[in-house]
Amino acid sequence: MRLLLVEDSARLRELVGETIRAAGWRLDAVGTVAEGEDALAATSYDLVLLDLGLPDGDGLDLLRALRRRKDSTPVLALTARGAVDERIAGLDAGADDYLPKPFNNGELLARARALLRRAPLSADPVLEAGALRYDPATHDVRCGEEILALAPRERAALEILMRNVGRVTAKRGLEEKLSEFDEEMSPNAIEVVLSRLRRRLAPYETGTAIETVRGVGYLLRELDA
Amino acid sequence: MKHAAAAPLGRIVALRIMLFAALAMLTQLVAVLVEYGSDPEYLSLLALEQETDVLALGLSVQGNHLSYQLPDAHAARYGTEDSGYVARVRTANGVVLFSHCDAACTEHFLPLDLNPPSVWLRVLTPGYPLSFAGGRIIEKEGQRIFFEIAVERDTQHVVWEVLADEVLDHMILPMSLTLIFVLGATLLSVRSALRPVTAAAEQAEELDPLSPDARIEEAGMPREIAQLAGAVNRSYARTRELMAAQKLFTSAIAHEIRTPLAIIRLELERIDHPAARRATAELDELSHFAEQLVTLARLEALDRSGFQPVALDDLGRDIVGTMAPFVYSHGASIAFEGSDNPTLPGNAALLKDAVRNLIENAVRHSGPGIAIVVRTDDGPGLSVSDDGTGFVPSRPGDAPGHYKRAGGLGIGLEIVRRIAALHGGRLELERVEPHGTRARLIFAPAPSVTPDR
């Protein structure tokens, strides 16, 4: 995994750099739009962490140029939450996600992981959430070292939730995806599957919780250590 | 700001000119009456001329044959007995064509055998009412006809007729003509002088004062109007400066303060001490506050342009999904209950900000372990309820300004309130029995908008 950080504050580059390298990824850090463009032209990155306010221009311009070249490298914009127009402009320009400043290391790593997982040719296809590991190739679900015995539907539901860890998975989306595995699934059947999945996971220290967001969907979240 | 529009300048000027013209005429009239009135002999002469002119209309000439028929207009005056007026029409050599005579004729008129002068007048009693006798020769087709009248008692007010005729002929007609030309010329000048003003007003109407090249073209304007346009242009420029200053201020907070905050946040994480955790919590509060200040500042500059139909159910479901990780990580829960997906024209991002603020308020101020429910209704409205201790007022119905319990709450609710107002709605806060708080955004019903399905 090789990441590019475009951020004008030298101290923030150092701090983020330490976090990223501690997670086992390589990081190139630059301070201007021009340097960012040079780096993107020379190297193929798996993820770009992009500050929007840069000394020699707007980070969004760099992003637009990237997307114009049909480069689909995921981009995590480091921006101001609540700044409505900035978020809209960023969406239009093709950012994949946002991380509001100030952020903490946990948030940064979680968002970065989520984007790296989304990458189509990810070299690390094993899904992680808390202590849970899911290998799509072997369909093994582990908690730590133990392999969990799950019914196919439960495993499918867990896979979808793990791909969306930290975000709400819409109930309708879950319905559609599970229906591919099986016969048509009613909303009630989904609830049955989820409650069984919760019971299966209950004995283990998974470090996660599956929350029902009534009226919207389900949320698999990692519990604070 | 909303005065009834004043009348157009043309009408104001026209009305004033007419008013002054009326005053001038009145003054003139008084002057004329005084002047004529002080000279009854001259009035008598005028009356003689006028009366004989009318009488002459009854004369007809056919070859050498003359005949006379009293005109209808004067039948009452010279055709009835004892009217106070007498008249006689004769030729120079004494042939009487018409006679409405009594003793007064022989007393006042010239003898028939006398070859009459072209005009004669004799005042019978000086002063008013007029009393005179006189005669005048009027030529018609080569014939010289002598008209004589005598007025002993002016019972039919010939004097007023004379005065009215004089006023009409020598005052009203010429002054009216002048008035018409003056009015026309003035209106024309006013209109052509105002044409650049009208053009500038239309131009200003089209302008977006915030666009960088917003200015009224001053070239080709009369000097006074160019001054006005210049003043307007300067105020546009000033507005742009203020807006630019505000943008600079908000983006300074957004970018220049956030980066140091991010650095402090990450540095604190490296310090393994409870004090660092407390400082982190304080820092989060500070970041939140700075963010709300920026939001509030940005709201000032927004208007309703760019509003689009927003379906409340979709919006509520979306924001609840977005906020759920935050809510659950704080030990609270959240759910969404939709209705018939009411639609209203609005700015979806702003409305989401409002709901997000209400959810954050509930999480921050209503105690741990609360259950939050976001509902939509057909008001159209959207409410955020919780079952916590809440920022409830001591008495139901307290003014919103009284919901001050914790720092940051006031500004968050102010943001929500302004967003609601921008959408023609309002925010209502109320206590829910047995415990909890409900914040409800109520929007104006939009009957013309139908949901897009």
C-alpha cells in the first residue's frame, strides 16, 4: 500500500506520516499542489489524502485534474465539516470521502482502510472489523484465531456489514444483496437473519456491535478498545 | 422598506404646472375684473359692440331687398315688453327694419332723419348697474345698417356676458394654448432627462450586486444622474468588499484554525496522561464551536436562490444513517420514522445541517443512553425527539432564548432557527412527557409542490 499526503502544514505531515507508517503503509508527503501533481504523475498510489487549502492553489483543482485523466485513485479530502459549499464542491470534484479537521488517528486509519478496501484490485481482500476477519476467497469468518460457524445467509449479511463498517447499511440494500444469494427476502426475514447473526457473535469478544437503526438500516461499528 | 411607489415624475410635474397655471389665471381674472370694473363706460361700449354683433346676425340681404328677423338668442331680451332693453334697426336713410321700442326709443335714440355716426354711446346713469344707450353701423354686403340699443335696467346681466367673453377671448384661450405647449415641452424634457435614469434603474434591477463587475454605466448620463449612479456603484463596491472580508474571515477560520487544531489533536494523542484526554475533550468542544461560528457566518450570505424540491423522508433517512455512527459511539441510539415523504422547496445540505445540529444537541445535552427518534410529518415538518433529561425549559412555553444550559447549545439552535427561517419555517422546542425533549422544524405548507416519485 502506498499513500500520498498533500498537506501544507509540515508538522501535520509528520504526525499523519507516523500514523500511516505505523499501520504498515508507505507514505509520500508533499506540501503543495505542484508537488502533488508531480508525485501523482510519477507514481501510482493506492490512496491520496488531500488537504483542500494549499498555499499554491485549491486542493479541489488537483482532484479535478486527477479525475479528468480518468484516474480513479481513491481520494480522502481533509476538510472542514459543516462547510456546506465545500462538501458539495468536493463531491462534484470527485472526492470519495471526507475527514473533517481536526481528526484523530483512529478516524484517519478507519477512513483510509475503508477506501483501500473499496479499491477494485485491492491486494488485501480480507475484511476486518474489530477482532473479526472475513476472507471472501475462503468464506472463513474468524474472531481472533477461532473460526466461526455461520449459515450462508448470516455470513453474507456479515460480509456486507463488514464492507461498510462504521457506516449504516440501508435495509433495502441489504435486502437486494441477500436476495442474490437466496430466494426473495422479506424485511422480516432480514431481521431474523440479523438477530441470529447477533446471537452467533454474542459469545465472542469481537470488539464490534451490530446496531439496528430503525427506519434506516443496520450499523456494524467497532467498539472503543 | 416597502413604501407605495410614488407617482411618476412626469405626473408630479404636470400637476404642479397645472396648479400654478390655475393660480396665475385666478390672479389674472381678479386683475381683469378690477380693471374693467373701474371703467363702466368702456364696459358699456363693449356691451354695445357685443349686443349689436348678435343682433346683426338676424339681418339678411337679397339683392337690394333687406329683411330682418330677431335672432332666437335675443328673443327674450328684445322681443318682450318691458324687459329693460330696447333695440331698433334702421338704414342710414331712416327705413326701420326692426323696432322693439317704447318711450325709451324716442327719448334715447338719435332721430330717424339724422344720418348716424359709425358709433355713438351715451351713459344714462353713471356707475353700476350699467345703463346706457348707443348705436353702431354694421356693413353687410355693401349696405350700411344702423343698430341702436338702450339698456335702462340690466336685468339679464349683459355685463357678465361681456366680462365672460372678454375673459375667454383675451385670457383663457391664450393662456390655455401657452399651458398646453409648456406642459408638452416640460413632459418631453422630463422624459428625455429621465430616460438614462430609467435605463440605469433597469440595469440595476438586473445586476447581482455581489458579482465582481456589477456597476451601472455612467457614460451618457446627465451630470446629476451620473452622480447618483456613481454613488450606487460605490455602494456596490463597498458591499463586495464587506462580502469579501466576510469570506476571508470564514475561510480563515475554516483553514487557518483547523490545521493547528488538527496538529494539537494529534499531538495530544501521543501524550499518555489523563490531562491530555481532558484537553482533547476541551479541544473537541472548541473545534465544534469554531465550526458553528463558520456555519452561522455563511448562513448570513445565503438566500433562496437554488432551492430545489427536497423530500423530507429521504433527507431524514439519509441524515439518520450518516449520524448513526456518531450517536451510537456516544452510547445513544437513533431511529427514523417516515410519513408520506412530504416535499418542500429547499436547500438539502442546509436542512441536513439543521437536523444534524438537533441530533448533536440531543446527544450532547440530554444525558447518556438516550433513544433519539427522527420523525417527519405532513406539516410538512421534521422532529427530533429524545427521552433524556434534555434542555427542557422550567416551564413549557418559555421563549427559545431561555434554553441555555450548556455552552454551544445556543449557537447550535440559532443555526437551526436561521435555516428554518430561510425555508419559511420555524423551530419549536417542547417537553415530552414523562421525560425528554422534542425539537420540531415546521415549514410552510407548499400546496403547489408535489413529491417527485
